[in-house]
Amino acid sequence: MNTIQAKDYSIAFTEEGYKLLNQNIKENEYSKIFIIVDENSNELCLPNVLPQIETTAEIEIIELESGEENKTIETCVQIWNVLIELGADRKSLVINLGGGVITDMGGFIAATFKRGIPFINIPTTLLSMVDAAVGGKNGVDLGGLKNQIGTITNPELIVIDSRFLETLPQNQLRSGLAEMLKHGLIAEKSHWEKFKNYAEISFENFDILIAESIEIKNKIVTEDPTENGIRKALNFGHTIGHAIETYFLENETKKTLLHGEAIAAGIIMESYISLDKKLITLEEFSEIKTTLNSIFETIEINENEHQNIIKLLIHDKKNEYGKVQFALLNGIGNCKINQTTDNETIIKSFLDYKN
């Protein structure tokens, strides 16, 4: 797999990735290396990564508790204190080895510690490979609201090792698929069409699909790194999806959703809004809904919960001047940003999703 060149860093695959990792370590002569993991990546992935690292620098392992509920500023404070206790300085390196929570939060921890120390991402879930680890966005949740605090700071390098996917349960794989489907829907129709028969995709071809998905996101991010324009397209499915994810995270009577599960629902609902605005055809909407429903289970959302979820939309980071801003489809393979709609249409999208 060819290395993908981002604005200030490389996204490299497996052997080439570890080669560039060691090259970076050698050139920068880091004082210490800190590897941030959760209990899953510590057990299943770290034993395969440590033998790949060639260095005489001291390596410290910092384990965090997995789960979106731990992606908070309080966790960051704990890790900043641990870094100080372990003697981290401006010449230290952080390696984030884990899924989206680890790469999001680990990047934020590194980007803010002593006003910024270098970090490298080694994502271990499909979601983090194709989305969370790529693009320089780092951050934490605030009171259950997704990614309210953060920075846009690029890593030194991203290493993609798809062998880690063999350690994932099926629901985690599907979670990452939601972002890959989104990339095709907003920017590359041919990429979308490869997933319409998901059951027929071979694991051997999956590396190619991962690289394609990363290429799509990287192209958009390179064009608009600070999300003033076209990068907002990457939020398709996320305005409603994040609100659903937050509602289920905060509600003790609800089972916490995986990010991709909530985003899949958001994609269907925001596709309905695209249809309502005549930006896509009924045939395109039916194709999207049928494909998503063949991969993801329908989330049970009661009608009396619609207003509570809609209230959370106002916290979406794309919003301007108090108005909820959507990125909507403009035909499959294209996107239209800075779109608004009324609550009645949003409720109709919920009702259509349930049916």
C-alpha cells in the first residue's frame, strides 16, 4: 500500500509505517517515549508494536480506561500529572495506540502538554483508521457533549496496521464502516458503490478500501484544514448522529451506542432531509437507507424522545449564530454545506427512520 502524504505528515501502512516510525525516532532523539493505550490495545496490540520500535530511549506505558464516557478533561488532567511524574519534557514523544477515544484524547493531551509535544497515532480500530486518527482533530467531550474541547494539531506520523482489525468484534468493525460509507456518499460515488454488497467484500480487499477512505478524507482536510469550508462535509450524518450518541450516553436507561451506530442513524435521517430539500432523488434515498439498514440495526428511539435529542443539536460545532447547520447530500458523491431545516422536518426524519 502506498504511503499517503497529508499536509505536514505521512500516513503509512504496516512495514513502511514502522520503518518511518523508527526513522522519526532516530532523527528526533526523543528523551522518553510514552505509549498511551487502553486495556484492550494494551493486551491485544501493544505486544506486536513494542518489538517494532527501535530505540534506546526509555519507554513508559500509560493505560487509560476504555469507553467514550472516559474521554473527559478529568482524564486528561490525570495523564498530564502522570507525564510530569514520569519526567516528560518538550523532547518527549507520545504514541497513541488505540481506537478513536485514545487517538482523540491522546492527541489532545500531547498537543497541550507544555504547549505541545510531538505525537504519533497508531489506530487499532477501523473507525480510528479511516476517521478519528486522520486530519489533526484532537479533543474531549464536555458533560456528555461530543468533542467540545480540543485542538487541530497534526501528528508526526500515522501508522495503519490493518492486522489489528482481526482483534475486533463485529460491532466495532461495523462502527468504522459508517465513516467509510459517509466518505463515499459525500465525495466519491464509486467508493460508496463498493459497499452496496457488503457481505461479498473480502478481507484481502479491505486494505484497499481503507486506503481509499483515508485518501478521500485526507484530500478534503488538506483543502480545508481548519474547517472553514468544505471540511464541514465530513460532518454529514454527524449533526443528528452526535445528538443521538450524546442522548444515549447521558441517559442511564439507554445502552451506550458505538459512534458508528449513531452516525449510521444520522446518515439515514440527514439523507431524508436531503430528499426533503430535493437534493437527492427518492431512488438515491432508498438506496442509502437500504444499504445502511442491511449493515446496522435500527436504534430504538421513542417519539417522546425526539424533542430531547433535537435540543442537543444546538451544541453541534458547525452551528453559527444560533442556527443548526447541516452538511447534506447533493446527489450521491457530492455534498452541500451550511444547510438549515426546521424541526418539523427533523421529526419527520426520525419517523421515517423508525419505519
